[in-house]
Amino acid sequence: MPVSAASYYLPAARSGIMETRGVIANSLIDLPTPGGRERFHEDTRLSGVIADFLKQIISYEEGRVSSDEINGIAAVLEDEVLRGEIEVNRPAGGYPEFRYHPQDAKQALRMSQSSSMVSELAPLVLFLRGIVQVGDTLIIEEPEAHLHPKAQTQIALTLARLVRVGVRVIITTHSDWLLEQIGNLVREGEVMKLGKNKTEPATWLTKVEVGAWWFRTDKPVKEIPFDSIEGIEPKDYYDVAEELHNNAVEFQQHLLNEEEFGDSE
């Protein structure tokens, strides 16, 4: 990693911060000084990572950092998942305004008027378009939050694309959809290494690029090694799925028996 590489953190609270950033900023930040710098009050109750995220958002400048590869990933995210564009406007002397412009729509929407999916993913789009550079580390809490299962699998593709261009990605997740897709991307990468792909896949990962750790409240942290069959999902995910399936089968059988009994009368 380059010496100048930086680390950036997208907290789980990013959606709420995006919708209320103006109110938060006005209550925690002094007015601009003559030199144009802004600073947080020393008595702020925000954690360091939340404060850093808020600073990045309220001082955001479109195109401040430019990388064609990472900008391209942001564009795909907007096109395929958000189905619209995140627009940035900075009024004179004010904080930047962010709006969501759906595809084929005539008017853009405020973040507060947009879906939770939009306010969750908007910070990721903004960081990719104007902050994160190749060699940086991007930490995302629960990138699957408020997303449809299909969109969760697409976010896994976004993360893999970032890895491919040289961004180190660290996430926390509770999503089996996300983990299953990452597992498939690793399988695809391992198949590619065997030379069995007809064409080189656009998005893939390898075992050495992916590490997974299982955090439990009553046991030590455990590494989950990649398995070509099981992937990288925690075992208790399968336990929950199996229990749900067994319960569903039992209830269905009771209902079928009742229907058959009713028909026989």
C-alpha cells in the first residue's frame, strides 16, 4: 500500500447523517473562520469515526480526487443499483446539497424524500467519486442495510470491483446474500486460475484476497476459511435456514391434512 494511502469509514448511521447533516453540522460546527476552515466543538458527543464521516460530507467537493477506474465503479453502482444519479450542489457559503435524480425523471429528490436504499448508498457513491483513491482502505458497516436481496448481491460486485482496482475493503455484515455472492466470486476466481473460464470474468476474487471472521457474543472470534462447497458463511446461518424450512414444512403438512380432511367430509 502506498505511504500516502488513507482510510475512510462509512458508519452504519450514514443514512440518518445524510438526511440530517445540515442540522447536525449547524449544532456542532463553528461558522467558517476568515481562513475558510471549519472546526468541531471540543465538547461534541460524536465518536471519532462519525465526526470524520460528517466532516467528509459537509466539506465534500465533486471531483476533488479523480480516478477514472473508481469513478467508473461509482457510475455502475448508480446505473445498476440506484437506477439514478446522486447530484451535488454547493450553494455559495453553504454546505453541499445532495439530491437523487431517478432515471428518466424530470426532477431530483432531496435525500429526505428518497428511499432508505438511496440514502444508504449515496455516501458510497460520493466517496468513490470524490474521496477514495487506489491504494486506500474503505471500511463499510453493513453495506447491505436497507437493500433488496438482489441489490445486496450487486453490492458484493461493487466491493469486488474495488478490490480489483487496488482498494482495500473491510466490511461488517449480517447478510447471507452478500456472503453467498462473495463466495461465488471467489469460486469464479479460483476457476479462472485453473484456466477453465471461456472468457475472463469482469468481476472476481481469489482466496488470498478474502478473509472472513465470525464474531459471537459468548465465544472467541473465529476465522472462517473459504471452502469451495460451503463458501464463507457462518454455520449458524445454515442452522437458522434449516429451522425455518423445517417449521414451514410442518405447518404446510398440517394445512394440507386439514384441507384433505375437509374435502373428505
